[in-house]
Amino acid sequence: MTESEERRDVFKLSRDWLSVQEVVDTVSGSSCGAISMFIGTTREDELGGRKVIGLDYEAYELMAQSEFSKLCDDIRERWPTVTHVCVHHRLGWVKVGEASVAMAISSPHRHDGQQAIRHCIERLKASLPIWKKEVYDTQEESWKENAECPWALQNKVPPVTSSRENV
């Protein structure tokens, strides 16, 4: 990293479409020879005869920002060459095929960035207070826990299911 280039950590929660180019531009820099990306999209899935038509995301925004800062510190401790980190996550309704999360990490060489991006999505799903509700073609909906969450690993929180009146 050049002396004129300071590290950037950018976290954005938005109800708007995610711009992959904006995420890439945020982590670009003169000392960055590699940009590693992850884009998570809402997928059509069938569960118990019901088809997922979209996800509805909510977040505790102030806490999410704080946890993101901790995540960036952890990434830089593990991979000191990481230059910039950017994560944009959707809130609200995200239909099948649309991006729910777009993240990029830059580094001088690809190896650290590739490892860091995998760590970033796994830790984001485990520790940031962002929740998703699956919405089905039957108008039912169900809050889903990420497999990476500590309580999911302990199998202590049962899924909550309700009916959805308006899609």
C-alpha cells in the first residue's frame, strides 16, 4: 500500500439495487493487484412443496456497522496485506435473481484477498444483525437463520413461520 493510500472500510445497507461497479470502485487502488468479490443472490428454492419467491431483510443498523468494523479488524489481523473492504447489503424485499449482498476486498496479491472474502461472508452471516425472511408462493413466510450463526449450530432457535397477507 502506498503511503498516500489509506485503508478504506465501507459498509452500506440499502433498499436499492446493489451496484457491483460501485463496490469494485470502492476497493480499487494503486497498490491493489487483486480484487476478490462475492455476490450473493436470492435463489429460487423449493421447500416442502412451497417455492421461494423472495427474501425480506431487516437489520439492526447501528449494531451492524459496529460488527462490520470488528470484522474488518479481524480480517486485517489475519491478512495484513488486505487494503480495502467494502460490503453492500440489501434491506427490504429482494426478489429471486437479485443481489442481496455484494462485497469486495482488495490486496496486492490474490491469495490473501480470496481467503479474506470467504472469511468475510462467513463471519458476516454469523455475526452481523441482519435477518432474512423467506417468502413463498403460498403467501406464507418463514424467518431463516444462517447456518453460520452460533445459535443455529446449537440448534436452539426453531424457525418461526407465519402467513403473509401482502406480497
